[in-house]
Amino acid sequence: MWGQGFVKNVMRKRYNDLNTHLRDIFGCRVQKITVDAGLTCPNRDGTLSSGGCIYCNTRGSGTGAHAKGLSVTQQLINGKKTLSKRYKAKKFLAYFQSFSNTYAPLPTLQRLYDEALNIDDVVGLSIGTRPDCVNEPVLDLLQTYAERHLVWIEYGLQSASDATLDFINRGHDVQCFIDAVEKTKNRGIKICAHVILGLPHETRQDILHTATTIAKLGIDGVKLHLLYVVKGTRLEALYRQGEFKCLEQQAYVDLVCDFLERVPFEMVVQRLTGDPHRKELAAPAWSLKKTETLELVRKTLEKRDSWQGKYFER
């Protein structure tokens, strides 16, 4: 059963947010600390492509901490200090974010994960990766951690349209994501899907199709991202040429609400929009107003008298 805090929060926010979910598990504020492990991606190193997805820059949406010489331990200690002060957090998840964090030899991965879990008050791992970058040995390793810690694996799907995945140079299809989910199930590992709203040529119906696709897979969480334009990417070239237009803020909010209405209430909503680096952002400017966007989501759900899972059919 969900705790009283969870019920109160859902009544206010109308969706199953990560902060409340973690507080229900651990009884305190838990924060993710972003870790850059210095790994790469098969869509960057020439295995699939050397250009990556059209929206991704050379940092892979990461902090660049590894390039600055900061170890996993140093990044986590620094993060603990900052997040303890800002949010009064007591416990932490090591979030391996940059690029594909299962894309390395198994001993390398084990060393990185062990180093993270050796830090005081780090109670689990959250591992961002691609669905084509997991195999049985990696999942077996994560399963051993999941026996003692909270372990999330975050698979980048982005869209349940193969045509879209091809256009953005994703390098895998939807079935690859489905196969990865099925391989990961029943291991005690929590599964999260990353989805981007506002991808080129996608319609509202395409986005609703993505929502219903992941809703049927029985996964544990979802992250929604706005497609914003990062400087130096192929998406920026399309944007400058007038071949791509960013979503307006309210249009994005409406799509977020449409999406939430179609996924099960039990699915943990880990994110509702992205966090662009200010200096790297080309457009849209409103994407920097994260608090405002989240408040608009809450107000829009309230205005609709709606909530996460309202139109989900089991």
C-alpha cells in the first residue's frame, strides 16, 4: 500500500512523482546525483554511427565532469554536499547519465557501480543506457545489486514510431526496446523509459501511440523530455533552416497531460521536462522555466479534472 504522504501528494499533483515515491520507500528526501563515468555510445564511436542522435551534442547531455578529471567518488561527494544543503536530502541515488552506461566491458561497469555504492548514504543506482546496449551478463550484474539496493535502468526509447527513430538517427527500432524490457523483467530491476515530446514530424497521435505502447509493457517509470535545440547539433541546423519548429510551452504541457492520462497510475513519473544547459541552449527560451512548466502541468490537469491513468485501459 502507498503511504499517507504519497496519497496527499497525488491529490495535489495528480501524478505519481519520483520524490514522493522515494520518500515512501526510504522515509526521507532522496536525491539523484548525476555521474559522468566517461563512457561513450555505439551511436557515437562508429559502431552504429559517428554522429549520434540529431539532438545530442558531444557531451551526451552530461556534465563534463569526467573530462575535468573528477572520479565517480569525487562527483558523488560533491553532489551530496550540494544536494544536502539545497534539498535537505538524506540519501542519494548515483545516476549514471552521460551516454550509454552499460556500454563497457563488464569489469569496468562493476568497478564503476561498486565505487558509487561504496559512498555513504548512496542507496542505489540509476543507469541511463540504450536498449541495444544490454546483454545477459550486464543484467545479471545489475540483478545482484538489486538484491541489496534500489536499481533503476533507464532505457532511451524516445518514440514508439520506427519512422521517427530512423529520422533522428537513433540506431535501433521499437522492437529493440521491447526486447530489452522483456529481458530485464523479473530481475528486481526497476525499468524506466525515456520519451521525447515534440520530435520532428510527430503528431499528437504519434505521441499517444508511444504512451499506450509503454503503458502495455508493465514498466515501472517514465521520463518525459521536451525536444529543445542544443547548439552544435544537427537539430540546430534543421531549426536554423526553418525545417523544425519547437513546441510552444502550453502545447508541450497539453501533450504531457495527454500522455499522463494514458499511462497507469502505478508508473513512477521521474521527469516531466528537461534541464537544458543555459549556455548550450539554442531554443526554445521557455524551456529554462522548469518550475513554471511544472506548475502549468498541475493547473492543466486540475482544469481538465484529470490525473495520471485516467484513460489507461488494463
